[in-house]
Amino acid sequence: MVEETRNLIMNGSGSSSGGLYNKVKIRGEGTISNDFECKVFKAFGSCDIIGSAKAEVFDVFGESEVNGNIISNEVKVLGTICVNGTTFIKQTKVRGTIEVKRRFTGELVDVKGSISVQDDLEVERVIVSGAIEVQGLLNADYIDIGLRFGTSKVQDIGGEKITIKRKSNFIPFLKQEGLLDAETIEADDIYLEYTKANIVRGNQVKLGPGCEIGLVEYYEGYHSDKESKVKEKRKV
């Protein structure tokens, strides 16, 4: 049980050895050198967590690094966060960058910016506007990726409904070069733009412009834009 009256407040530069708290607030530069648990965590500035973090609410405004794991109901990031361990986060909202070195699980991932996962990303909904990199499996019921810049890479993508489109950039002089590279993409309902994949498999498969697909297998419906290239397609 988290102690209601024990708070951790750092202003300027400070450090703590971890433990159980009600609220943790860091303004400036803070270091927590061991595992900790709290109801509410808020960091404004720079924060290093040497251990693991468990919090009902985990907010980062600036830059944070977690050497261990994160378990949380709700994570909000306005800036950058790097997690060297695994994460279980029910609701993740990022306006900036999130990097997870191991497995990422939860319910919702909503990112405007970039997300990088060096293992599997398994949640219920993924909404990304920017760039995504998943070195393992991206698995979600609903996947909506808006490509804005660079080449996004995902090893394998699986779900019920997958939509991958190129989005326009807010910065006028930045070229619209968003692409996605994957090995396999499989879902009931698939719509792809500017995607390169070896295998695409689904009930309904629709390819917009800019796709390069090795093999398309479809059960019910298939359509391809004239600007996309498909080496082989078959109804199964």
C-alpha cells in the first residue's frame, strides 16, 4: 500500500534512493537510484531512473531514462523517454519520442513523433503519426500508421484492421518521404500506401500508391493502385 503522506519533491538538482511514495515531482535534474512505486509521477526537465518504476500516472515533460521496467495505467510524454527494460502501460500518449529496449505491452499506444521497440509491441490499438520501428512483432486489433518522415521498419505486423498511409508534413520545406518496410503484414482488413513487404495476407487487401509487395494473398477482395508494384497475387 502506497503511503498517502509521503511525497518526493526535487527542485533544481537532487537524488533519491527510491521506495514507496504518494507523489513524485521532479523539476530540474533528478536521479532515482533504485526501484520505486507511486500514485503520480511527474518530471519536468531531466530524470534518470536507475531501477524500475510503477505508477498509476507517469508524466514526462522533457527527457527521462528508465534503466529498468515501467508498469503504469497511464503514461504521457511531451519530449523523450527511453526504457531499457520491458513496459506494461495501459494508455500511452507520446508527443515526441519513446524508445523501449525490450517488450512493450498494454492497451493503447498513441504517438505523434516516433516510437522504437527492440522487441515485440503487443497492444489493442496503435495510432502513430510520424515514424515507427519494431524489431519484433507489431500485434494489435487496430493499427493506424501515418508516415511523415524517413523509413519506418517493422519485422511483422498482425491485426484485425491495418491502415498505413503517408501523411502531409506541417513543415512546408520538408519532403514527404515517409515509407514503411516490413516482412509480413496480415489482417482481416488492410489498406497500404508507400509500403514495401514480402507478404501481405488478408480478407480485404487494398493497395494505394507507392507499394512494393512480393506476394499478396487475399480471401475476398483485392485492389491495387496503378502506382504500386505486386510480383504475385493469389486468391486463397
